[in-house]
Amino acid sequence: MPSEFRFIVFRPNEAAKALVLFAQKTGRKLPAGKPLSAEPTSGSPPNGTLWIETEAGQELPVPFDSRDIASALLMYCISNKIPLPRESEKVLEYFKRAGSLLFAMRIGIFPEAKEKNRAA
């Protein structure tokens, strides 16, 4: 039986909102200011940087590891009612599009994995 994959690609401002929400929920302190964007760094899975503009107009980078980014993006999907299959593999990746790096979640559904889970 064939496997299915789909990608949910996040714009930089969406990824920034996700990371800010994640920081608020987990108690992580962020610099005061306006979240501008979030972008991945290379790697598999990618780490990333949240950019925050201070009141003085300075842009501050705030690093996040891949685990926190994946959690933040999943939380964002849930809070924005973006459907995610429960019995699926979710993998953090990044895309290069129009010269920009974007975060993406690869969602994989493997029918043979469902069959094994039902048998157990």
C-alpha cells in the first residue's frame, strides 16, 4: 500500500508567532520587543533563530533548538486548527523558496505502521 506525505510550510512571521507562543507556554523569557520573523539554520533537523525588534529598533537574535521549534510548530497547528493526523510521523525540515529559508513539518502516513499498531 502506498505511503502519503504532505508538508506544512510556515511563513517567517507564522514561525515567529509559534515560537513566541511556545516561549509563553513554557515560561521561556524573551527580550522585550516585537517578533519579526523566524528562520531555520541548516541542519537535519534544523535549529533556528527568532528575530525580535526592540523598542530602540535593534534586531536581536534568539536561538531555538530543533526540538523546541518542532513543539512550537505543532502547538501552532493545534491552536490554529490545522489538521494533523494522530498516527503520523512528524518531521521538522526546511525549504528554500524565493531566496528565503522556511520551516516545514513533513507529515508522513504509513499504512503498514497502522496495521502493526492495531495488531498490538
